Amino acid sequence: MTLELPQIRPATMSEIPTLEALIAASVRGLSIGYYSPTQIESALVHVFGVDTQLIADGTYFIAELDGQIVGCGGWSKRKTLFGGDQAKEAEDNLLDPNTDAARIRAFFIHPDFARRGIGKLLIEACETAAKNAGFHHLEMGATLPGEPMYRAVGYEVIERFDLPFPDGVVLPLVRMGKSIT
């Protein structure tokens, strides 16, 4: 049986409600066994969500299969390492491709389409675009459920850290990186 490959294309602002629903489904469905229900719900409030700057920059992609958005993910030429609009407090300054690592950002796959290579296709699109923009290195703040996929495509752990939320919940994350030269 051959699996149909999704179309990868830039996300649009009009798709934000669909992306928000996809993000919630992905986090709730794929974080089980990695995070507690309390951590999952707190993360959806405080950090996981759409970063509209990525869409405005044209660096946020969706994976679409038969007219349905089944995954999303992007890269950034800005300093923010992770988080949606609700996590931003300051201006998101541009990175220097000669000295800074581009960011891999906000990857979410619908649970019904997980482990079918969609994340890998999105990563490849992001890596190609970042390389074409002059970047030589990539970094991300990965979730624990995302870490195995990122390792499988060549990312290495830089550090593990805890992200505390205002409600007292703490979310373990992993800073990962990769050279694309």
C-alpha cells in the first residue's frame, strides 16, 4: 500500500482557527505518556499556539492531504525559540544567518496522521528554506514527544530544561540543534 504524500505549502492567516484546533488535538493526543494531563492543558494555555509572526514571515508551513490540514511546522529567522503569540513579551528581533541558528518552530501533527513521515516532510521544507536564506545551523525547543522524530532526522540534544508556567506547572523541554552546511 502506498501512502499519499501531503502537499506542503505556506500557511495563511485565514487558517489560524484550523491551526489552533490542530495544535490542541496534536498536543492532547500525542503528549500522553510524556506529560501529565495538567502539563498538557497548562502548555496549551501558556505556550502552545500559533505564532502569527511565522505566518507573516512566510516561514510557517502546513501539510495538507485531500483538503485537510494534517500537520504544521515552521522555521524562523527571529530570536524566539518556541511558543505561540500568547508567550511573547518583547519584539521578535531578526537573527543573523552568519552567526545565529535559525529556529525550528511549532511542529504539530494530527494524531490520526502521526508517524507517517509528515513531520519529516515539514522539517525538510524548513531546512531547505532556512539554508536558502543563508543559515548554517538550526535550533529548537523540542517537546518530549517530538524528541524522537527530531533525533531521527539528525538533531542532537544541546540541553534539557524546565519551563515554568505562571500557574506553577513545569514543562520539561529539550533544546536541540543541527548543522545544515
